[in-house]
Amino acid sequence: MPDLFLQLRDADDPDDDGVTPPLSEDDALQLLRDADFTASKLIPWGSNYTFGVALTCPDGREQLAIYKPRAGEAPLYDFPDGTLYRREFASYLLSRHLGWGLVPPTVIREGPNGIGSVQLYVEPSPDSATDQRYWGRRLPQIERLVLFDHIANNADRKIGHCLRDRTGRVWGIDHGLTFHRYPKLRTVLWQFVGDPISPALLADLAQLQRRAADLQAALRPHLDRTEIEALFGRIDRLLESGCYPNLNPRRNVPYGWW
């Protein structure tokens, strides 16, 4: 991604530091939906095809994004074929309905390699993914990410999928392995195991439960009925227990730390 990022910089602008000014969420979604793909580069890691893409609007605005086409998804034994891009979008919808802003703006649209998810690229701070001490702390913004993974049934929360941007804001990325109807949680964030869930986060879950119909309607085109039922079952259990469940180190750790 760095070389593609450099291609978008205006070399004639001495004040350009290479960081795109932040967009509002609605503006970001409109850009992701409507802008033209003007550059694309395969990111050479991971089992699925992922592209860093440049999006350009008619007014000249440019933005980096992450494009994951359905056609580039490798078959998995435990997730239905051709559904990972929809799970990326469903994760964004869950984050938005919770009001937590953990998942960068994401849309589903046609791209150079067919239908797929297109997600706003978040420029990480230099030490974002390598500062393991930070991700082991008991901070409110990290607890939100932990609870999000329990709700979404995230089967792949590696350290490399946890980001801090240059303002210190926490983001979660790579949510293709989510929303399975059976328990699949795998995570490197274990510091809250067995602890009570913060009251403010429980209040957010209760509010989401009261507005369940809105989220169900938003998710219905993208997830199976049984997966949506399982999602709300997890929310019910978390509200009832008020605590983070115990985890099994032989089962609940993702394949590969990074």
C-alpha cells in the first residue's frame, strides 16, 4: 500500500504531508459508492485476493480504499462460499448501529474484479500493529473492540487486524470471518476474560436490542436467517450474564498472531 499511497500525493504541493483530510462518514460512504477506480494493486498476503485501490471523484478528490472481490475469496470448509465480502459489510453495519465507529466505512459495489466490499483505507500510526503492550491494556476503546468481536463472533482477531490511526482512534479491520451461527470466536485480546462488561457498553447493547428490527432489516440481504438469529442470541446472553465469557486457549486463538 505505501507505494500506491505515494502515487496519490501531489508532488507539486509542498504542504502535502501524504495524509488525506478526514471525511465525514456519509461523505465517505458516498465516495466509496460513486467514485471511479483509477488504480489498483494486489496486496500480496492473505489467503484471499485483496486490493489497495485509488478512488477518484469527478471533482478530483482522491481516496485510498481496500477492495475485496467475491471472485477472489478462497473456499473455506466452515463458511459458505462467496459470502466473506458480505460479512465485511455486515460488520460495518453492526458497528454503525451500535454507534461505536470501530469499522471503517464500507460498501458493496462492482469493482475491477466484480462485486465485492470496498472499505475506506485507514492510515495507521507507525506503531499501530506492533505495539503489543498497547493492545494488552484495559482501555475503553479496546474493550469496545473486544465486545464487538464477541457479538460478531469474529473468528480472526489478529493483532494485525487492530489499528490505531494517527489521532489515536482505534479501528478493527478484516471482518470476513464473522457472524457464523456456531461459536467461532478467535482473538488475541484476552485481558477482559471473565470480567464484568462495562455498564456503558451494556447500555449500548440494551439499546441495540430495543432497536433490533432496524439492524435485522439491514442485515437480512447479507446474512442467513440463522446467522442473524445467532447474533441476537449472543447479545441476549451477554446482557443476561453481564460478563465476558471464559475462553479456551486451544480453541479461541486465531491461526497466526499477526
